[in-house]
Amino acid sequence: MSKEIRQKKFKMKWVYMFFLTFGSWAIFVPLGLADVADDLMSAIGVVKFTGEINAPGFVADGLESEDVRLDDFRGKIVLIDFWATW
């Protein structure tokens, strides 16, 4: 098996695991079956984080040239995607 095929299989394995983990959570929790989602995640070795982490504040350029501050979203769930095009 070539190196390229092994790398592709490795990447696909992680993509599959990601969707299995978070997909099951996204389906079971809204249905009131959070215990089932927790059991599935613990079965594959995902540990639920129970602590609190506060991200350091920073300012980024918004879509309309305004400043967007992370502190403006305090208390809300925020997903930040640092994406590069290189």
C-alpha cells in the first residue's frame, strides 16, 4: 500500500471518528437522551470536560470593518475558526 493511500485512510479515520462522536451528541442530546450520548462518547474514550476555561480577550476585524471583541460574547458558546489559505 502506498504512503499516499495510508495517509488518506488515516485522515478518513479521524473524520469518521469526529462525526461519530459529535454527530451522536447532536442527535441524542436534543431528544433528551444525553445519557446515551455520554455512554457512547465514554465507550470510544472521549472524556467530558467539566471545568471552565476563559479564553483571553482579543479584537478582530469584522466583515463590515468594525472591531469584533471576544469579550462581547462573554457567557455564550463561541466557535473560532482560524483558517489559512496557504
